[in-house]
Amino acid sequence: MRLEQKIEELVAPAITAMGLEFWGCEYIAAGKDSTLRIYIDRPNVGVTVDDCALASRQISAIMDVEDPIASAYMLEISSPGMERPLFKPEQYKPYIGQKVNVRSRLAIMGRRKFKGELIEVTEDQIVVEVDRESYEIPFSSIDKANLVVEL
């Protein structure tokens, strides 16, 4: 089980109990400067600084007891924001027709970075159109993805 999955199992119930949604998390290993970033959301409303502070206290207590990360790290609690990261297949579907930025672990048709319109979401992959070319990107190959907001 990946670290991020373990953390979700540990903290998502507490976040849900606060009336919030666990959006996702990422662990950025950097020695003593490592960061655990947990994204929370409140559908159709958004989160406040107070929500983040409350969630931070709850999550800190859970992490102190369960101790899934052996080394020191900084805990950050954040809203996913407008250019929200996308972690799970079900998070992509509401954004079909919008612009996304995707980085894959391995090259797909000669490239690893895709910035274009999200055309389709299936059980196993997404389809992104970049420069009139469609790319099928399996979820298992996605390293990082987020929405792109153009104002």
C-alpha cells in the first residue's frame, strides 16, 4: 500500500466527521524538509482558514498516534483551490471539457507532459487533446494532474 493510501485511510474518516471532504494528499520527501500536504474541500462552498486549522489539529493528533511517517515532516492542510490537483478517477469526470495539465511517469507517444482539454474519462484512463492530437493516458501512468484555469 502506498503511503498516500495509508494516510487517507487514517485521516479521511476524521475529515468527513468534520463535514469536509478528503480531496487527496501528497508526500514530498526532502530529508528534514519533507512535507505532507493534505487537501480538504467542502463541496459547493469551499474551505476556510478555520476549517484548515481545525483539520490540522485533528490530523496532527491522528498522525502522532499512528506514526505512518518515520522521519520528520511538515504538515500542510490546504484547499485544492481553483487549479485543483486530481488524484482519483472520479475526480476527473466533472471536469470533462476543461483544460488539464498531466505529467505521466512514462512517455506516451513520445511525451510525458500534456496540457490540453480533458476529452474523456473511463474506468482505466483519461483522454487529453493536445494540439488536435488525442492521448490516452492510463491512470496507472499519471504522476501528477491538475486543472488549468484560464481567466
